[in-house]
Amino acid sequence: MEISFGKGTVPATAVDNTPTPTSTVAPKPTLAEIMSPAPAPTATGPVGHLVPAVQKAQPVGKADNFLLGDFLPSFKDIILPRLAISQNIGSLKETFISGTVVFDRRVALFVPPAIKDGKVVRDATPTVSIIVVGFRPTRFVEKVAGSAERGQIVPTERAVALAGGTLDWTEWRLKKEQGMKLFQPLADALLVIERPESEKENLADFTYEVDGKFYALALWAMKGTAYTAAAKRVFFTSRRIGLLRTGGYPSWSYTMATREDTFPGGNKAWTPVCLPKEKTSQPLLEFIQSVLNAPAAEATEEEAAAAAASAE
């Protein structure tokens, strides 16, 4: 699509059409002159030249063209909000209760219950409903001790070794004094999140309406306990041998909550709890297909390979 904005033209110059007599006696016209179309009238200009009675319009100045293209960016060229879980460490705990599911570091989507002396002193909010659209190829992220933030990210296991790291916790424990780094798998999922009741007035973040419900798009980077509890145990397993095997990731929605687990050594962390909710409606599937899938001509080789791997 191209749009051109050009400047206008001026009307033709008005001229005197009064013929200039050249003889007092007009010659007798021939038959051919009588039958031929009349010539355009002319007038004598200021220096004696003949000027056409009707002039062609001339543009004023130079045309200034402004071109617009209907450019469809790929997902690598856009920035989507992220979904995260507030942990007992890290910057999110300064703003949100530990265990809260946070959208774009601003909006609390789920808050876990508070339990004291075995009694619930604060009820949990309703669970969040999510749909996984798909995963990008698994990468590997450096674990930063004592922090919820992520360190260096590399694309392959070979790159882990070249960065002086390992994926084996036992090996890292034996060699960490020599500078060995510990890396973990990182799974980035693209999500469609249904607007929770607590955010029913939030139309700034939940901008997509389908069948009377509102949705937002987000990325969820799962590493550590989240990678094991959600990516491996739920989504990857269901995609390979479970209820997602036939329809793919978008075919079912899941509820999402959190719980605090204790790990060997006494360390605690909030892990996601994702359970199947219901099959995705046809209008919502069509939304995912039409809005999220770029035309085939726009797909890069990497995106095409990822799509093919996801379809297996």
C-alpha cells in the first residue's frame, strides 16, 4: 500500500480569443476546409508568437511523496509483557506478596492464601486461566545464587560448556570453587491470559475481546522449579502423550495457581500449579490463528523450523 501526497495545480491561463484580422477580404474556403474540424483558436502573444487558447496545467513546485507500507513485524521485533511469580527473593517481593502471579510487573492476577498455625487467615484469589500458544526453542540460563534474576542465556548445551558451565548440579557443586557456572533449561511460552474478575475494569491490558471475554498476550519464561513443575510435568508431557497430543498447545486452557514447596537443604520456592480447565472454544482458536500467526511469507527460517517442530 502506497499513499502519495502531492501538491495541487493551477487553472489554465485565460487568453483573449479575439482573432487578429490578416486581410480585409476573406478567401473562399475549399470543400476540404469546410469538411475538416475547426482548428483550435489562437491569439497573438506579447512578442508576436502564437499562444494556444487552452494551456495544459503545470504543477507548482516539486511533488513531495510520502510512502507508507503495511509492514507486519515478526515476534522478534515486538515487546510483550511477561508473566512472573513473586518469590521469597528478588525485586518482585518488594511490591507483591510472595507467590503472587504478576502480569507485566504491575498487575496481580493470583494471590495465594495466607496460612498461620495451620489456619487460613487470608483466602486465595480465584485461579488464572491461561492458554499456551506455543514454545520457542529451549535455551539455557545461568543460575545466579541468592537471586530470582536470571544470568547469561545461551542457545545450546554446547554453548553452556563453552561458557564454562554445566547442567549437572552434582558436577557444579564439585567444581564451583574453580569457577564453574550452573545453567538451567529455559522455556519461553507465549500465553493468552483470560482477564480475571478482579481486573474486570482493566481494558488497557486485556484488550482482545472474544465471545464477551477479554484477553491479554504475555510471555512466560519458565526456569528452575517452574520449568520442572509446569513446562515438563504439564505442558510438554500433555503435548507429547496427553490431552494436547491431537489439537496442540492452544486446544486446551489451564488454570494457574501457586504453592510454596520445600526442597532438599531446606530451601523454599513458589511453584506454579497448572491444571486442565476446558477445551478452547472455536472463536478463541480462530482468534489465535488469525491474530498470532504471521503470513507464511513473513516467517523466518528459524520460525518455520520451530513451527514444524511444534507440529510433530
